[in-house]
Amino acid sequence: MPKMVEMQPEELLRQSLVSLNELIEKNPLSAIALCRRAKTNYQLNDNENALVDINQAMFLEPNNPSYSFLKSIILFNSGRIEEAILASEDAVAAELEDPLLYTHLANLYLEIDSLKRAKIYIN
């Protein structure tokens, strides 16, 4: 799941957000819809609302490591590196097999000047 998402034109993202809001209003317990809205908010640089949605999705489906990965990306975008590392480590611990996760985690460790830890995820 959260492959690095190509940016779409803002208008399309806003249209998607309207549709997702309607969907979630009808089914507030849809973790998938909340995750998609989190991704859309992230793409619109609305990290605060993206975190609210991804946290809710994680509450509803606590065993989905893709949600932890997306949370890490959002936290990184918010400048919250230490929290992003923890979220990524959760995804690794849950055995998410996504090369982008390991690259992301290596980059996070480089952000805090921990080359030794970064090398673990580069190799």
C-alpha cells in the first residue's frame, strides 16, 4: 500500500477529498477510507488532518503495518523525525515487506546523523 504517491493536480485531490468525506460520513468505521483520506490530506500538505485520519485507521485496524508506514511519511513531512522512526519501526516489526519502507527508514536515520542505523536498512 502506501507507495510513494505521485502528486496529482490540487483540483483532483480536492474532488477526491469531497468524495472521501461523503464516504466516511456514511461509514465512519471504514479504515480504508480513512487511510485514503489521510493520503489525500498528506498530498494537500494538511498533515494535521492526515495524522488524525491515519491514527483513526490504525485504531480500527491495529495490525495493518501499511498504516504505520503512511503515518511515518506524514510525520516526516511534519518534521517529527523521531516519531516517524518509531512508526516505521512498527511497520518493520509487523513484517511489512516494502523496499520503500526500508529506504524511508534509512533516510530517517540519516536525518538524525545515525549512519550506523541507516546502514542496517540500506543493505
